[in-house]
Amino acid sequence: MAKTETRPASVRIPADGAYLSGDLRLPPRARGLVVFAHGSGSGRLSPRNRFVAEFLERRGLGTLLLDLLTPSEQTLDDATAILRFDIPLLARRLEAASDWLRSRPDTRKAALGYFGASTGAAAALTAAAARPGEIFAVVSRGGRPDLALESLARVRAPVLLIVGGNDREVLAMNESAASLMKAERRLDVVPGATHLFEEPGALEAAARLAADWFMGHLPAASLRPIRA
């Protein structure tokens, strides 16, 4: 797969009276834009999410990797783990990022999708349920949709659930969650993979599934180059 060079932009996104740090990339003629919701105790520098984001960019998708917590909140969460399971808070932050993208001339017409990992998947599903006409696709990697039970039936965007074949407890959670969804949904299992997809080729397999899902469900939209 040929690498497409894109120019990253470090951004600050207003949310809840604070600012969230993010990295925005828009490859030329991007088909849509995927906002990432990281998992427990992670952030925009997560090597796994960055790997997936780079894969999506090579397929012609824009990406926004962002920290769902402020630095002070992250310090608190590192010590107490009190915020990483606050799904309503994390979902509000995703919604704020979506509003911010809608406010920019270079991204306001973008077809938006969410990619969530672990607990971030619950936030992505919750936010997508709150924005039925704005979010066109959701992908969950090793996600915890069981933490978004009240939102599952209200999600209207097509949902892809990717789970490792050896991540049996999370696989059972995803099977149960899929049965509660009314929107188009699919559960794909990556054979031999565990929760973090650390096995050779496992994360690339998940990234390819995610890229295919977004490319198949995000309507083409015109995006302008990022302004410095």
C-alpha cells in the first residue's frame, strides 16, 4: 500500500470549559474523517490507535486523534482510574470534537465516523446515539459496548465490532451487545488475537477491517486542505 504523505495539525478543542489536545490529518481528497476515542488510561499518543490512524490515512481517510481528558484530569485518572469509566463524560468530549470539526471551513462538510478502542468504544457508541444524523459509521476494536447498554438500541450508524478470537470475555460482551443493536452491525473476529491485538499481523488485520467499513459507509465529501 503506497504511503500518502499528510501534514498533521496540532489542535486544541474546547470542551466543558477546558481544551483537549488533538492531532488532525487530512489527506488529499479525503473521503471522510474518523475521530478516535482511546481506551482506558490511554490518549492520542497510543501506538495502537496511531497505527490504525496511519492505515486509514493511506486509504484516503482523514483522522482526528485526541486526548479525551485534560492533563490535570489524566493525572487524576492515572492515580485513581476514576474518569476512564465515566462514559457520559467521554461521550460529551467526542460530541464537542464533532461540533468543533463542524465549525471549521476545512472539515465542516466531512462525513464523520468514530473509532473506539476498549472503553472508548462505549463512548463512541454513546456519542453516536446522541448524533443519529451526524455520525455515519462506528468501529469498535476490542471494545466494551456493555458500558453503553442504554445507548445501543438508539445507535443509527452502521457499527463494526472487531474482537480478538482469544479475547473470550470481551467477545461474549460484544456478541450480547450486537443482539441489542437495531442498526446495521457486524461482528468480526480476528483469529488468535488477544485484547490488545499484539500478535503478529493482528492489529493490521483489525485496521484493514476498519478501513473497509469506513470506506464502505462514509459518503464522499469535499474536504479542504488544513490551514496552518
